[in-house]
Amino acid sequence: MASKSTPSSLAKSAPPTLLAFSFESLTPATYRVTRVAWSPEAYQIVAGLREALRSPAYDKPKELPIKDLRLRTQVYDPGVVRVNARLGIGHPLAEGDAVNMLFTTSAPAEASEHANRAVAHWVDEAVKKIRGLKPMDARIAQGLRTLAVNQQAIVTQADKVKVFQWATTEATNAALPQTATGFADLADYVAAQLVGKVIFPAAGPLRREIGSTLDKGYARLLTDPEVVPMGAEAPCSISLGLTITVATYPARPLPVILINMGKRVWTTGPKGRFFGNDLGGFVLPVGEDRAFKFSIDSHRLTLDDDYRAIAAGYPDLPAGDQLTAGDLVRAGGNYPGNRVVVAAAPGRSVEKVAGRGVTDLDRQLAFERLTELLAPQGFTPWGGYLQRIETGAKTLNGLIGKWDVAHHTGTDEEKAKDQVLQEWTRELHTGLNQFYDGTHRILVAYQTGLHDDAARVEATLTKVLGTKGVVVTRVLLPDHVHGPRAWGPEGEKPAPPEERGKAKAAIWTPWIAEQVKQLTTKKQDLPHGIIVLARRNYGAGQYDDAISKQVGRVALIKGFAGANVQYLLPSASAGVTPSAAQLSKFQMRVLNGWRDLALKSVGRMPIVPSRLAKRMPFVQQGNQPPVILGAGIVRVNKTRERKNKTSFIPYVIELDPVSGECQATLLLRAAGSKQPVQPVSMRPLKQAVLALATHGPSYLAEHSSPQKVLVERQQLTEAFLHDVLLSRSKHHQGREIVLLADTSTLNGIWRWLADAQVNPADVRLHGLTEFQKALPNVTFVRLRHNHSPKALLPTEHVKVSFDQPDGTRSEPRLSARWADAKLYRLTDPSVGLPTYLSYGSRMFQPVRSASSYRPTRSVKGDKEPPTAPFTKTWATPNPLEITVLQDPDQPARFQPDELAFLVETLRSSYDHFGGWTTLPGPLHFASVLKEYVPDYVLAEEEAAAKEEAKEEKE
């Protein structure tokens, strides 16, 4: 079908297209689903068997092979749409209740037969084969099998869900599901309309990825693999995909359907890694519209129970205990009845693979197709009734914007560059004078073999900052504080992270003491900051121990009395002479790292007052800029496996725009449920970081019951926020305060922030109602990210066309671009809860005419040259949702628009970073706190994602 051309004259004034759909409650829409649950008798058996396997009767606790049953139920029942990750096993069960295992579109009788058969085979082929299973437990398992064979292990219930009918909250008219599964059912209903349909032009139809929760409002779909050319490299295999998310908004009586387009990248040569998250793969059955996901061991690339359960249902698939993911896909992953694909994690593929994300052009075309397909079901594009708020925001801002002009843009006007460079230097030294008495003292600690790079660090910093601006001391690192984890000769796992962390700290301690002694002997002051030059890649698939950086940061900041730490990779791989291009990039990395070390570590934002004075009426009227409080929680680990042993550190960071400096207060608690909580009083950010590093791991609550942990964390966090808000309100009496609440971390803890609870006329905290009346100078603003739709605009000049299968070309049409550095007000929710979408900017020059998976033609006059698929990473910015919560019973001290502008200003007014951050300052500076949490188990768990993100950028 030919694409319609859009006049470029309309592109400038056109409102953005939000990638979201809305619906009306009166539209009839019924979703038929069958709930599949354990029978009470079967549940008692399986729950008892689970506890028996964990009992002291076994030398080492054992676990039920849940993955096997989870996949077996999916394979046996073609209608399954989502499965409980633990199949309900371990869930508290009241007498007479049934615990749902899965949801399916199969009829109840068929669903019961499929699930009972899966349970019976599971007992025979997985449970009874548990190594060392006690005879008593084998007999218990046989009892479960008997129930399943007699069709008594499972109960089913047919359900007809009116997915467009939702309840609302009394106070604010926000949408509420009528059942616990309301979010999931609506997402599944939308997904059902798209399965088997072509969404991305010239690509294949969508398959459904079976969900792993029963209550979350999202669903994922993906296409069969597409082969994309990679220039001189071998072609890469990808699948395009959609994520459907059901989202609510303040004061909106119905939810919205968010659509996010993405890309799965596959590899035929996965590489193992000594640390990191497990890989994943999919089995894509021929002639079916579903995708089975399985897990792959990170180190050996071996396959788990879930793949073996899939293979049991599809005899054409290879099987065997020694089978690896590499074996599965080495010849392309094609089998008579299935296609097998393995996900390509960055840096973990033998071949070069495409980057993540799809282009804005692909998003726009897919959304247009979705609009056609969903219209008959009553869905219409949700425009949000957006109103543009002019802010004067730019891509680059402040001190770093001047840096970019002086050092990056390559302008030919040397006089202008020199003038900007001088201005940048003057402003920089103002910061050095404020925080470092004019001279930033740096210790450069380098690994053996990196002496030349250490010299380059000193030379680069001295050249840019001058001999008065920086003093550099170079010193060799001790051995064994960095390097790969040590595996045993027979492949035994390395020591636990706590043990490895203690060993590394024991090496750091005497080395630090010696450095401090030498400086003291020479009557030299301790450094303000430390740059550590250390390798990440040691060859042969070995990488630096994931906990090395965290141990180093904690040891160094403690040993050098508050010196912040910045890690830096060498200019080239070991044994390789760096090229001119590599040296140039290294110099830029040195300066970028130094900016974080010197400026981010203190939370410096000096340009905020001048920007507010230009556009914020409250400041223009002669008032001082408001003090900004950012409240959130440092949650280092969010994985299910760690359960209660998760770092959990409530914080409030304060930014006084007048001084441009950040302070912070924290709530800590030493390990052990009997320990008292230890609030860290408000102090400069660097001192708060030192207090955190010195304290040790802080979980805030430790109990055997997750529910008890949650309740105690809620109580302690709310008490902490209550005390801090009262204290800062009194401390800044006579001055306005704006509290920015980070809902992404406070979610479930400060319950008042949820859409169903939030009410500016009744702020609830620490058991108090109408708490806002005790804070006459505090205004509340709620922030959420990763919750709102991406926005696209038509390009002003870029037009594209496509080669059609019949040899013709489509009509030229405008391409698409993201909403860059723009602020919009949502007028769809009621005016009582003003809500905004703040779209940031990326320092990235995209090819607007490109697709991620097929060639296009860029229309330039009479010429239409081809454009190859864009195979690098493409990330369309997500908005930050801003909701202004001013008590309607009190005189408004701010206009809602100016508070939204304030937040946008705080996203892009840094000295250390010229672009936009996801969260505004001062919340952005919580990332500094997170780097110094002395919890090495968590450091190991999180390192993989960080390292892979770095590799993808590189």
C-alpha cells in the first residue's frame, strides 16, 4: 500500500504522535479466559514436597524443577498466554482457596486435561529424577501424579472479562481495575488482536511471548527472525517486537495502552562469561503463533530444565545434558518443525551484531498499522490533548555546552572558539575555587603496564585545567585488587562475593595506609579524588571481577578520608599500541571522567538560578529560587533470588540553587534485625557518600517473611521522610521548598504516591492525614519515568520511499523524529492534578531516513538514493512524567507550568554533563550514592548490565 505524503509545511506545527491508545468504557469488549489453578489437595502435596526438599533431611537443600513444569504447561496447552513464574508454589494459601498457575484461552475442560497431563509427566520425568530424592518424598510425588492422572490435580474456571469497564477512586477519579487481574486481562486482550498480524511493513507476523506474571499489565510479541545486512560484516539476525503496557494516569478514569517497539538481536555464536546474567533463547514452532523462552547458563552456555521441557514436546529438537546454546544455533538454528534463536548480549557474541532499538521511522509506520488493526475493537490513538509549554530548553546546556563548542564542534571560527574556551575555563575555576580551594588534587592509581596511560592522564588534565587548577600524583596499584575471578581447576565456582570482597579489601588496606603515610611524610594534603586506571578485558573471555570496582571505591573513599573515585579504561587493549584515534578518544574519556570526579561528586548545578530567572515567574517576582528536595530509595538489587537481602537506603538530597550545592541525608541500619536505625544527618553530598561507604550494607529490614520486610520498610521509610520534611521545612522557614518524589523507587513504600491513593488535599505519611498542613512552605511534585509513551513528530524535510515487491516504489512521505527537548501538558486528566510529559534530548545524530531492518530511499528532489538499514543502537527518549500536587484548599504558591519548567530545567543544568538526565537534579545525584554501597553480592549482580551497556556504546 502506498504511503500518503505529508506536506512539510505541516510538520513544524503538527502535534506529536503519542505511541498509545485509549478507549471508551461504553464500548463492548469481552475477553474470554480460563484460570487454571492447583486443586487444594494437589497444592498441599506440592507445597509439602517443596518444604521437604529444603529440610535438613538433605545435606544440601534442593528445589523443585519449576522451570520444567512452567514450560511443560505451555507446550501442552496451545492457548496459554501467561504463567505464574513460580506456578503459585510457596504462595500463602487460605483454606478453600485455589492458587492460579496460568491463564489460557483454551476451554476449561481442555485446559484441565492439558495441565493435568503436564503435571503427571513432570513428576515422572523431572521430580522423580531429582538426584538423591528420598524414598518418602518419591512416594509423596507419586501421590501428586495419581491426582493428575485422575484429572484431580487441577481446577479451572471460565471467566468473561469486560476489559473496558473500570472502577475509579473517589478522591481523584483515577482508574482502578475491578479485579486483581484487570491490568493483565486488558493487555492480553490487546495482544490477542495482534497475534498473527503483520505490524512492521515487509516483516513477518507477530508471535506471542508467554507472560511470566498473572497480574502485570504488559504483553510482548515478536516476529520471526529477519536477516539484516551489516556492511562488510556478516548479516545479522533480528526480530522486531512490541511491548503492550496498560498504564493509569492521575485523575483519568480509564487506563491507556502504551506501545513500545523494539528489536531482539540473535547470535549464532554466543560466548560464555565468567560473570553476568544468564542468556536467553526462544523456540519458535513452525505453524504456531507463540514463542517459548528458555534460559542459558552464563558461564558454560548449558541449557536448563525449561529447554528440556520444550524439547520433550517437540521431538525434532536436539536434547542431551551436554547440549549447549552454541550447539543449538551453530548451523542457523533451523529444525524441521522449529526455529531456535539465542539472544545476543552485548560483547558476548562471536560475530558482530546489530545494536538495540528501532528507528523512529519504523515506530511511526508500525503505529499507523496498529491504528488500523485496533480501530474495530474501539481503540483510538491517545493524543493526551497535549499543550506545548515553551521552555527554551536546548540539547546542550551550561558549562558543558560551552565545553562542547570549544572542543567538539570543530567550528572554523577560531576566535569564537577561543572566546568560549576562555569563558569555559573561567567558569570551571569558579567551581574549583568553591569546592577545592582553586586546586583539584588527584591521585592517579594505575595497573602494571599502564604507566604511559597514567602519564597521558596527567598531561591531559594539566593542559586543560592548568598547573594551578590540578595537581596530579601517579602511583602503581597493588596486585590482585583487579583481575578475573579465579575458578577452580575442575571448573569449581569462585569464592562467594563477600569472601572475595574481604580478600581484596585486605590488599587495599595496607597499600592505602602506605600512600597516606608517604603523603603525610612529605607534608602533602590528601587527594580530593582518585582516578583508577584498570583493565576490564583480560583476554580468553576473562573479565575483571564484577566486585572489583565497588570494593575499590569503598576502600579508597574510606582510606583517603572522602576522596571520590573514578574508574578509567586504558587507551588500548593489552599489548596493542594505541592509534591516534584511540588516543584522541582516551583524552576525551579522561576529561569526561574528570568532570564526574570533580563536579558530579559534589552535585554542582550553578546555572539553575540564571535559567529560572529568565522563565520562572516566581523567581522573576523577586523571590529566591525554591530549595529542591529529592526523595527516593537506593535499591541496589531488585532480583527475586536475593529476597530480603537487598540494599535498601532511603535518602533525601537537597539542592539549594543559590549555592548550587547538594546535601544529603540517609537512613541506614547495620546488618541484623535487632540493630537500631541510624539516620545520617543532612551534610554535603561527598560527606554523605563517605558515611554510606563507612557504614556497611544496609537492608533496613530483615525477616524470614517478605511481607514483614515490606511492612517494616514502609514504616521506617515513612517515618524518615516525615522527620526530614518537618526538619527542612522549619530550617528553611520563610523560603519555599519543592519536594520531588521519585516514584520509581518509592513505589509500594510511600503508598500515597500511587494513582489510586494520591490526593493533594490529603497527603498521607507516617500514619498522618492532611500532612501538607504541617508543611506550609512545601509543594509536592511526583515524578515517574518509564511509564509514559514515546512521542514522534513528522520530519520537516526528510522524505522516504520504499521499493515494493512488484518492482514499483511507494509514494514519498515524511519520515519521523522524536520529540526533542520538549515539555507538554496533558489536559486529558482533570485540571486538579496537572500532569506533564518532559521529553529530553540525546547527543546523537540519527539518520532520519533509515529503517532498522530494510533498505529505504531518501527522496531528495528527483533523486532517491538508497539508505541501508541502520544497525547501530537507536534509543528514542522516554518522557519523564511530572504531576504537580498542590493542596486545592490552600492558595497556590506556584503556577503548575512553572513547576514543570523547574523540573525540566533540573534535568539539563549540570556542569559535569551537557545532555539530559532521566531524573532531575538533585535526584540524579543518587547515582553517586549507589556507587559506594558496600554490598558486594549486589555489586556482582548489577555489574553485568553496566558492563554490557558500556560495550554496546563502544
